[in-house]
Amino acid sequence: MRNKKKLFIFITVILIVGFFAGRFSAVKAANENNLYDYMKLFTQVLTKLERNYVEQIDPKKLITASIDGMLKTLDPYTVFLQEDDFDELQTTTKGKFGGLGIRISAQDDYITVISPIEGTPAWNVGLMAGDQIIKVNSTSTKGWSAKKAANNMRGPIGTDVDITVRREGVDRHIEFTITRGEIKIDSVPYAYKINDDVGYIRITNFSSSTGNDLFLALRELQEEGINGLLLDLRSNPGGLLSQAIETVDKFLSRNKLVVYTKGRNEVIVKKFFTNDNFAFENVPIIVLINEGSASAAEIFAGSLQDWDKALIVGKNSFGKGSVQQLFPLDMNSGIKITTSKYYIKSGRCIHKDRKTEDEEESEIDNQDNEEREKYYTVGGRVVFGGGGIAPDIEIVQDTLNNFEIEVRRKSLFFKFAVNFLAENEINENFVFSEQMFQDFTEFVEESEIEYTSAEFADAEEWMKNSLHSQIISNKFGMEAGNKIFVAQDIQLQNTLELFEKFQTLEEMFAYTEK
């Protein structure tokens, strides 16, 4: 048995050395010698532990922990994948999977929500982009990888998982009980005329059908006749690069540079160009983004900004602009390594390196654009680097008070809507009544949420609108419900005012330069 253990450790070390030898083959001779010195040290430590540690050692556990610890010194997207992890990696780019409906990343020792997927259990209870998941089922997530968090939060459909989050601006931890569900991803869940002449398209992610779904939505709106187009990419976590290119295709002519990648040697690895002749134009276009807009969503928004095809509004995007390549390893495992970063037409790198908490505290989070590196669009407009896509016009979103957070957290709108529709038949002309709100008020009181009269009064219109929207969504679908919900969406309503103030995109650009 001892000889088998020695053989296993020896083979494992040889594999690791072999991997690093290939990984660093281009490094200078002096550095290669240094690498092998440290590999020798690693072998010595492993051997001493195997021979002398007080308890029997599990070699697999020890080696995988060593690999995970090594990768934690790099970025959060370089990860070791065991056995079936490659298949799990692909589920986010397919149309359906089981779970809660959130995109996550390991940052600052905890799991951070990049964005909840619209219409999923996580969305319904009110999880938000930027929430730090600090516990799953009462177990601390400190030091967890995104893979481990995903495995712990997934489970049989219909079962519950308890999530504890830390939210910026909220002085207490928020606890959620979320029922797992089948997650169906519709990348373009709705497209309609949001008022008499502005088309509105919501893009929730970039999956295999996004380009075609967007094309169909644009063509339908064109046929209806619109004088402006609003593309909502808030909390869009991205997805397939090919679909980012294909969506940009819809607004630019053929052979226009969309994005390129560069590695550590500053050599351009690959360039991606548009290849479609269709180009939606002749109306002003606004793209709405926020802190949860990431990856392919940033490539899309930044490309339209660089080519002067759209005005970008909202908040600075997430800044996920790195390229990962999957390398298969022995023992049915693999490693996903960040190999390069994305750069868009203006030369901006959209990636923002995540900092430690101490570094974040010492840095001005919302630095003035004047302090950021300047780049230029094809038309000569100034745009800014520094990570993510900086909007041409910043528009903030209204925040929820503690009472509103609790109402969303407990899924009261969804639960009340389910009960209401079980007892009432409604049509598309359904009108929300004061009596219904009184019934909902009693429903809230039964939930034992603590709140002040001032909090309740502040939330009244929001609750009426949200409940009305939820009932319509449950009965007639998300698009029907969204048409009601947007009335209380301050960020979106302020964006729509730009179409009223300016008739052309050129007028919008001129306004931003004053």
C-alpha cells in the first residue's frame, strides 16, 4: 500500500512538472531553473507529509488543494476542473439547466453575484448584481470557488436552498430561501414599442440563438415603425463571443472590427470582424447598461459606442473582458486558463482586474472620467478606459429600502399572484384595484415583516406596480408584465426622456460633449 502511495505521488508530481514544463516552455533558462527548484521543493514537502503526517493522507485531496491554492493567486477565472466540470461549464451557453438562475464569480474570498437571470427563482426573490453570497445552507462560502458554490446551490427541482448575502449599502445580512427550478434562458424575452414611437428590446444573455432572436425583433419593430430604439442590457452577464459578434453585425456593415485579443506578450492573437450585410439604422439607438452587464454584453455595448452607432447610458459595466482557454488534463480533469484579454475598436481593454478589499478601500471607486485614460471613437468622440464600459451619460437606478428588500426576498408578489389567479379569472384589460392592495397589505402583515409607516408609505406605489406586473406576468407572460413594471423603473424612464429631448443620435452625442 505504501509503495502504491509513493507511486501515485511520484506520477502526480511528474504530471504537474510536465504540465508546467509545457506551460512555461517559452520562459528564459534562468527562470526555468527557478521553476524546477520550486518543483523540487514541492516534491520534498509532499514526500515529508506522506511519510510523517500524524494521520493518513488522501493524495487526491492534497494535490487538488495544492492546485486550487496555486490558482487562487491568479485571477478568479483561472480554475481547475475535475471530471465532469467541462460539461457543467457548457450549461450556461445552452437553453436550459437546473438551479437558481444566477451568474456568479469568486471574488475577495467570497462568491459574488454577477447578475440574476430574469424570471428565475433568484430574480423573483430579489437577488441583485453585486450581492456577496457569504453562506449557503448556513455554511460559510469563504474561500469557495465558483464551481463549488454552483454545486452546492444546484439540486433537485422543487427543493429549497438557503442563501445569506452581504449587500452594499445594507447594514445587515439578508437571508433568502429559494426554491430550485428549471432554468430556461430566453436571451430576448421581449421586444415591443414602449411608447408611441420607441422600440424596446431586452437582451438578458448571449446564448446560441441571440443573434437570430435580435434580428427577428428588429425586423418586427421596423415593420411596426419606430423613431428610436432602446436596447436594455442591464444585468446581462454575457455568454458566447460568437453571439456578441453576430449581434453587432445587426448594426454595422461587413468587415468592421468588433474585438481583438492580446496575450501577455502584447501580440494580437485574433481579430473578429462583422460579416453581415444587414445594418439596422436611420433611428437613434441607446444602449442601457449597469454594473451587472459583463463580457459579451460589454463587447456589444462598447463596439456600438466605438463605432458611433449608439449612445451608452446607465452605470459603468462590470469589466469582464478576459479570454479563457480550456486545456484537458489526465484523470478526466482540465484547467481553464486566462490566456488573453479583449480589446475593442478604440483600443480599450474592457477587463477590470478585481482588487482586494484593502486595495478597493484605498482607491476612489467612482473616479472622475478625467482621471481615466482617454480613447476615441471613429467619429472622434472621447471614451474612457480603466475597465468596463463607461456610459456616455450616467443614469443611476433607484434603490430599495429595507422593507422593499424583505417583500422581494420573501417572494410575496409572486406568492400573492399565484393565490389570486387560483381564485380569479382575469383578461388582458385587468385593472389593479385598491381592494386588491388592501388584501395584499394583509398578506404582508401575515408574513411578519417589520417595517415603519414611513417605509410602507414610501413603498406603496412600487408595491402596487410590482404586484400588478407580477399578476399579469403570471397570467400572460413576462413581456406583458414588463410593460407595466417599467413605469416604476426610474433608470429606464430617465433614459426614455432622452428620446423626447433629441431627435437624432448626433444631437445626443453633442449633448454629452457640453
